[in-house]
Amino acid sequence: MICQHVSIKTIIPLSLSSQPLNSLKSDEAASGPKQGPTFQDGQRRVDYVLTYHIQKPRSFRRKTSHFGDYRILRSLRRSLSMMRGRDTPPPKEDPEVAAHKHRLDYHEDDKRFRQTEFEDNLREMGLELEKDEGNKIPGIGFLKIHAPWNVLCREAEFMKLKMPTKKVCDVVERINLFIRKVTAPLHPKVEPNRAQNVKHLSHPFSREKQHLFDLSDRESFFDSKTRASIVSTIDLKFDLLKMTITGITSLLGNGVYTAAYPLHDGDVDSMGPEANDRKILYEEWASYSVFYKYQPIGLIRKYFGEKIGLYFAWLGVYTQMLIPAAIVGAIVFLYGCATVDNDIPSMEICDPRNNITMCPLCDRACSYWKLKTACGTARASHLFDNPATVFFSIFMALWAAMFMEHWKRRQMRLNYIWDLTGFEEEEVSLCPCFGTCLDKKVKLTCTDRAPAYMTGLFTMLFMVGVTFAVVFGVILYRISIRAALHMSSNPTARTNIRATVKGTAAVINLVIIIIMDEVYGALARWLTLLEVPKTDKSFEERLIIKTFVLKFANAFSPIVYLAFFRDGDYLCYLRCAHAGCLMELCIQLCITMLGKQLIQNNLFEIGIPKIKKLIRRRKSDMDSQQQEDYNMTLQRHEKDHFLGPFVGLSPEYMEMIIQFGMVTLFVASFPLAPLFALLNNIIEIRLDAKKFVTEVRRPIAGSAKDIGIWYNLLRGLSKVAVIVNAFVISFTSDFIPRLVYQYMYSPDGSMHGFVNHTLSYFNVSDFQPGTAPLQPMHLGYEVQICRYKDYRETPWSNTPYDLSKEFWAILACRLAFVVVFQNVVMLMSDFVDWLIPDIPKDISLQIHKEKILMVELFMKEEEGKKLLRDSHAKQSPLQPRSRPASHTPSNC
């Protein structure tokens, strides 16, 4: 410990020494029987649970809350060992084994010392503890924590928690009531008796002003979420004020305790007359049968806290906004399907009368081929590469701006409803890695952290390089498999070369992306730990940045390559066939998006918990009936111990951010991306809900007024999406070449002759040595001139194979389109941003109204005090004034 010498003493709960236990129990029992799990007295509710490994002999395990002196246990062990030593001589032991055991004993003694000191600190803060070291879960002990009323009042005042007062106000307009009646079937059946147009005024809790608050039901005034949040933050005072490592975060990191969690509210399959919040969430939120309903955001926030409530509120807004995007994307796709038969370039490619002989797509192994064999690819490409694509790209850019504005307004509305308008988040919890440095008395400066920063920077650059190297490896695979299939004697393999190469390469990219995602996640955490951030918030933000950069590069590197790095001369192995570049990009994006959603996001989240349960059942000697009977005997804190730990919201946000990038960045090549994202998110919401309600321990409720750094990432992606789609339309699709041909080179202003205009000539005698086809007679005749897609001079011109003037004209138009598209769309997005206010008008009016009502409430209170003082002065003018008894804070 730093600057602190703590002696081991007899543990005396100070909170109990200052107040008799009987009076405390009577005070806690005043409101009737407790809700949820309680101590053994049946009165004091369990607000928080810590678990730890039991290292003591079986005969000394304690099952009650009687805490003896640590020195007594140690002396008792010493005396027992001396008694054994008198009977039998000590056996000889290897010195190395003895030294190892001594180190282990010292480590365990240090853990027990820290555990005892931490529990002393909790008692000094007024918390009440009870240990449960029963035999139902061997080797695991439970420390149950209860916060009395006076501690809750004190900490609520210290934390400036806003609590409901007796004053209420009207917050819902008639139009909203009308809309709610119309959409009643879509709303979950949660709290039907609560008035929808009434809201309690809230004010920071004060023990001196308890008469302002609605204390008619003390049991529900501080709900289980608030109680657990108060208990979890009490020990932070020791971390921040004394700069020690006695906080629970550090103790969890050092293995003193193995877990810390609040308890769930009962079982989801409980048959009691009163449904708890957890059961309501399970039936009205975590069930796939209610996929069409709105989420009970208010109950989610009440049960899990503001951070988790904001995540699901954001996910709900994002999913709702995907509905119009999916509809428009489907219309664009259907438009392509309806016009494919009238597309002149596709008709020219499929027309056998053109009899165009194309040059080989690779050296030696590939031979000449007919353009009409690319008919299917050309027709399929028109489904995604048509004039409606430009409109859809502009629409999606405006959609992203509308989504951001809609979320800001929704977030502001939630801040008002949840009384977070004046909330400012504070960094109050120390990171465990920083606590380890404190334990070793190491002071870290910017100079000390510089090697970690440089290591992180170079490691991330190296891993991004590895990602591009993997993409290049897939390119080599494409080259090899294409050459092998061309040389194959199997006619089936030779007829499906393009589909085989594209499909297998996309699947390989998907598998690599899924594997590298896990590697990058672990690497980002390790690099963040090297930097030793001081607080949990700083740790989380640095981890998010590193993880986002690595996973974004991992997911989008193959797509970026296909979109922008395919051009070159016709002899390049990587050149796509006529009208096939955008189609190949579409295939890659489709397989990556669907694969990540189905396999990485959904299948893993569903399958891994089930596999863990199956493994745990197989390790157990009990059959299914015995296992069920055993679970019935477990108490709430023991059942929650078997649930998985809560790992935070970062993985949930990250997969949605990557999906948002796929929906917006390359939507010009895949208009159905919003539709697939919508279908995935409908499942994702219920899947995450079921995981939070039934499969993980209840997280500590965290307060937050926004989604933090994720909003900045979303806004950055929406800006980048405009630029990316401009380049995809301009350089990857044939939109600009078609326009240029139609208005500059077409003799009749139509698209007739466009395919011939885009094909250059090549004399087969100009093949470099060793690159000519091995089977030049593959088509049954000798080829002298072949065609390839590019704008170059003819072999018989003065400058053969140089870039033609058509190329430079089209390039100028491409660049001009990028500039115009980018500026026009961003200007429209900024106009939407300016047009829609961040704060809804009704919310601003309600906030102003609440301030007036709160001032009136305090004015009336002051007038009441003044009248009371005047009446006391008239009754006893010679006696000193005393404070009214009604204003004395009770039990605080």
C-alpha cells in the first residue's frame, strides 16, 4: 500500500457500533417484507454480491455473517499445526518445493489481508456484510452486501442523484396521445397502470430536504439498480481520495475477489402473482414473438441503467431508420430487374452476332474467349449498376444525415425523460492496470508512457500491413486457381471459372476476417494495457479507437481493393471481365456482410453459450432431473454465479458500427445492404435482449447522457461514405463512361455501339515472350486480333497501346463528377443538419416549465417555513427558536 500502514485488528462494524442492531432492523422492516433476496434475518435485502475462492480447510468454513478476528484464525492454525507436530516428526521436503509453497502461502495471505482490509472499509462506510460459504458450490464463497437507508441517503446526496419529488407535471401533448392510441398494438405491455402524460419533477437528493421527495414507499424509492450503483461506487472514494488500490476494480484484477455483480430480480419463469421486471423484460422484449413491437426502453433503463438503455435506444432508432433505406434499396434493385432486358450494352454483349474475340485474362494458362460468354455477368451487373444507383447514393448520404439528427433529438428526449439534462459524467473509477502501478509505487509520466505509445503505433501499422498482405495472398490464390481451372481437363470446371474464383475468394476473405477479428480484439486490449490509462473511461476510449482501426481495416481491405485497385493493362492477372468489376465488388460485400452477421454476430452469440452449458452438464454427474432439482435449491446469488460475466457494450457497438460502414460506404455497389442489415437487426435486438436478461449477470448500472465516442465514429463514417460512393460510381461503375459516350461520341445519342467503344485492339504478335496462350486454337481458329476493355490506341497507330484521348476525357469527367457529387451531397447534408434542431421544441418548453415549477415549489417551501417560524415566535416569544421537527431528516 502507498503511504499507508494498516494493522490487522478485530473487525467491528462502525455503522453498527453507532446504532443498535435492533433499531436498525426495525427501521429497515418498517416498510414491510423486502423484495428480492435478503440476508438470513429475512429483512435486509441483498444489494450487491462479491465472490471469492475459499482457501480455508473445510472444517473452518463459515456459513453465517459472524466475522472473527483474522489473528485468531491464524493463531488457531498455528496451534493445530504444533499439536500435529508433537505426534509425528515433520517429513523432509525438497527445498525448491518448500520455497514454492511458501510463495503460494504468502500470496494467499496477502489476498486474505487485502480482502479483510476492503471489508473493513465497507463497514466503515456503513455497509452491512454477510458471508455465505455453503457447500452448494464447492470452493466459492459469497459476500452479500446491504446498504441501509442512512447510507443510501448519504451517498445519493454525495452522488447528486436526481430523485422524484412530490410535484408532477404534464409532459405529453394531445397529438402524441393520439399517435400512441393508433400504435397501441406495437407497444409492449409494460406498466399499463402508469399515466403516460405525467412525470415527477426530479431534484438532486438532499437529506435536509427529504420532505420534498416522494417517500411514501421507501422500499421502491431506491430501486435495486440504484442500490447496486451506490454500493459499487462507495469504495471508489478510497481509490481516488487516498490513491490506494483497495477498490473492488483493483481487487478483481488481482484475484482477491473473482466476481462482483448485483442480483437479477427473480427468475424469468417464475409463477408468482406479481411479475418482476426481469420477467416482464423476458416476455415483452427478449422474445422473438414480439419482434414487431417497440422496445420497452424505460424499463430497460430502469433495470440495466442509462448506458445500456441508450445502446438499445440507439439500436432501435438505427433499425427503424433502416426501413425506408431498405425499401428504396429494394426499389432500385427491382428497377434494375425491370430494365435489364432493355439495357443496350447488355444486349450487345449477349448478342452472338457481334462475334467479338476477347484477349486472355491471364498469361499462358488462359486462352482467348468470346465476349458473349460474359452475358450473365453483364446482365447481373445491370441489377446494381444502373442510373438509379446514383440517386440511391445521394439518398443514402441524406439518410445518414437524417439518422444522426433523428438520434440527437431522440437522445435529448431521453435525457429529459430520464432526468439527465444537467448530468456530467465523471471519471471516478481507476483502471486495474493503473492500480497495479500504484501498488508497486511507480509514477508514470508522459515520458514513461512514450515507449508504450510508440509500440502501439508501430504494432498497429504492422498489423494493418499484415491485413493488406492477407489480401495480397488472396490475390495470389485467385491467380493460381484461375490458371489451374483453365488448364483443367474437366469441362465443368472450365465452364464455371469466373463463378468459382469469385465465390471461393470471397469465402476465404470472410474466414480470414472472422479469425483476424478475434486476434485484433486481443491485440488492441494488450496495447491499451501497455499504456496504463488511469481511469476506466480512458481505457475504454483508447481500446475502442484501436479496435475500430484494426477491425475496420480488416473488414474493408478486400472491398477497397476490389473497388479501386483493379485497373491496369489487359495482361494483368487481376483484371475483371467486361461489366464484371462492380459485380465482383457486390459479391464480396454481400458474402462479407451476410457472413459476419450470420456467423460472427448471431451464430457465435447463440452457439457459444449453448456449448458452454452443454460442457458444464457433461462434466456434472447429475442427470437432467437432478440438475433441475439442484437448480431449484440454489439461491438467487448462487444462480447468478453460473451466468456469464458482463463484458461491456463495446462488442455490441463495434459490430453495429462495422455494419453501418457496410451499409453506407459501398452502398452504390450493393443497394440491398440496408435490407439485409434490417433483417439482421430485427434478430439482433431480441438476441441481445435475451443475452442480457437470461445469460449474463446483471451489470452495474452506469449513468450516461450520450453514446460517447461512438457518435463521433458514426459521424465520421457518414462523411467518408459520401466520398467513397462518389469514387465507386465514378471509377468502378460504368455510369460516367456511358454518359460520356451518349453525349459526346454516340452518333444518334443512344447507347448503341457503347461496348465496341470501350474495347481496344491488341495484336497477338505483340505478346511478350512466355505470355502467349498455351492453346491458341482453343476457339477453333487462329486469332490475330483480340479485344480488351480499355481506352488505348490501336496497334496500327503512331503510338500503339498508349492511352487514347477518350481515356483522358472520361477521366476528366470522372474527377469532375467526384467533386460535384461530394460538394452537393455534403451541402445538402449540412442543410438537413441546420434545418432540424437538436432539441425538440416540446422538450425545450417542458424543461423551461419544470424550472418554473421547481422554483414555485421552493418558494412555497420557504413561505411555509417563514409562517411556521412566525407562529412559533408568537406562541413563545421568549424561548429560542428551534428547527421544525418535520424538517429533520429521518434516519440520515
